[in-house]
Amino acid sequence: MNLSVSGLSATRSGRTILHPTSLDIAQCEYIALVGASGSGKSTLGHVLIDNLRSRGLRVAHVPQCPEEALDPLRSMRFHWHETERALGFDPGSTDKKTLFTALKIQDGDLQKRPWAWSRGMQQRFVIAMALISAPDLIVLDEPTSALDPIIAAATMDLLGQYRKGHDTAMILITHDLGLAARHASTLIVMHNGRIVEKASTVEVLKHPQTDAAKSLVAHRIWAAMPC
Ligand SMILES: Nc1ncnc2c1ncn2[C@@H]1O[C@H](COP(=O)(O)OP(=O)(O)OP(=O)(O)O)[C@@H](O)[C@H]1O
Ligand SMILES: [Mg+2]
């Protein structure tokens, strides 16, 4: 399903932190949303999610750290069942096996609490929870910044493989141009609460048009990465 929004904006403490913004997201499109810290990426992500959900669309959100999604006092099974209930499914009725296998957490002990799982496994579990309802769009806000680069890349690769058989579009919010360039077909660059550039990933990386994009490309730290 193609998703289209317009007039998204946000004001905090009398300051406009997101200027009126429109966005079209094609079915299955993989967009990386990049920009300097404070440019408004997370704000756009939140406002976009609220807008689409208010229209009845299924939109999942994966936060930066698994701690934001997982209660240290509850078992992994509890989290899974709570998420199923919240999404309107009977606990235990969804296809956990396929998601766990796709995200390589099938050996995780669901009786354990989050801290008994590695952070990489925890974040892949959170991503699996986000995929339970086969969302139209999944928004991941720096989902791998707390992981080492190899686990981060592997996690995004697993998610990429899973998405191949599904219609879920994806927005990855990241500072990491290497991760963005790895699979995203479209790059959106934000600066001071505005989208200043949107083009194919290859185009932005090869021919950045704006100072914000030029600066990001010039300061990339991934030149040696096999992306
Ligand atoms: N609740 C709030 N009250 C006041 N200002 C806010 C609030 N939330 C965000 N801001 C400001 O809005 C701007 C955009 O914030 P946002 O978190 O969207 O940026 P970001 O691009 O996601 O940054 P980062 O890369 O550091 O996560 C920043 O200047 C931030 O300080
Ligand atoms: Mg942010």
C-alpha cells in the first residue's frame, strides 16, 4: 500500500521543530532518514506514526534501545503475549516461529527476563514484536546504535531478508550512512526541521545537492566498509 502524508508539523515550547512536511512512501520502499543531531528526524518519525495510525494504518515503531520496549522485571514470553493482546491477537496464536527464525532468536529462552539475552538478541526480539501484525510501515529510530557494528549490520540484513516476502515499507532513522547505504533505496536528509533532500541513495551519496547532505557525505566514516 502506498502511504501519503502532508502538512506534518510540530511545535515545542513555542519553537517550530518540524516545518510543514509532506511524504510519499511506496509499498515496500526502504527509506533511510538521515541528518545531524537535532535536525528533527525523531520528531518526523513520531508525527508520521501518529498521523498514519490515526487513519487506521498499521505502523510499528522500534526504539533506539531495547530497554525502552522491554520491562526488566518481566519475562520475554510475557512481552510477547502482551504485544499479541495489544494487537488484538490471542496470546500464543501468532506465527512466532517464523519471525524468531528469520531474526535468529529461535534459541532464546522465553522464560528469561531481557537481561538474560544479549542486547543484539533483545533488539531483534523487539523488531520481531514490531512485525507481529505485518505492519504497512515499520519505523526504526536508530535501532542499532547500541549494538556493535557487526551485529548492527547483521540485524538489518536479517530484517531486509524478512521484508522480501512482505509488503512492509520501512523508515530507518540513523546517523550511520554506511547502514543507510547498505539496503535503503531512498535517502531523506533533514536539516533544521525540514526535509532538504530526497533522492535515491546512490544519487545522494554520489551527488549531494545541499550543504547538509554534502556535510554528511563528507564526514562519513564508512569508506572502508564493504557496503
Ligand atoms: N519535547 C521537546 N521540547 C522542546 N524541544 C524539543 C522537544 N523534542 C525535541 N525538541 C527539539 O527539537 C529538535 C529536533 O529534535 P529531534 O529529537 O527530532 O532530533 P533528531 O534529529 O532526532 O536528533 P538526534 O539525532 O539527536 O536523535 C531538537 O532541537 C530538539 O532539541
Ligand atoms: Mg532522534
